Amino acid sequence: MHILTAHGHSPFVESDDRHEFAHVTKGDDGAAPLQELAFVAKKHGVVAVTHFVKRDAADALLDKAHELSADLVVVGNRGMRGVQRVLGSVPNSVAHKAVCSVLIVDTID
């Protein structure tokens, strides 16, 4: 299993406390949340390889899926409501451009 997180500019959204990286300090390179996810996977007997990429999330996911010849990409549905859904979101872009199956999971309350 590969776990990838990617951010176009910065992994931190200061104005949104619900952002998945809100608990990580600004000096962090993004590795802490990935290590947490890898630890959870390991507890369930799954070896996870982590990737932190500083570029557009959709492009990074698509490129990594292609590079790994992935059978499945799992992405959260963040950004698939309201205006963002019309203008485009990471899960929407991945779902339309991936050459493998895509599972979009509910991550929004």
C-alpha cells in the first residue's frame, strides 16, 4: 500500500482548523501525519510506503498511480460540495483522469 499526500503550495491551511494538517507545526515537512497513517496500517498488518509531494494534489496522485501501475486510488471527497465541485476538485479530477479504479470516500461531516 502507498499513502500519498500532496499540496500545491503549502501543506497548511491556516484559516481552516479542520484541515488534516492543522495539528502539524509549520516547521514540519508533512511527514508526521503520513507516519501516523503508516503506523495505523502496520497495526492492521499492512506495510505502507509513504509519499509527501509538494505539487498539485490531483496531478501528484495521478502521476504516482501511473508510476506504480496502481489498481485503485482512494481519495477523500473534500472539495466535492458547493462551488468547488463545479470549478473542480481533487477527487473529481482524479476520478475523471485516472486510468485505474477510483474510490471516493466520505471524509466530510
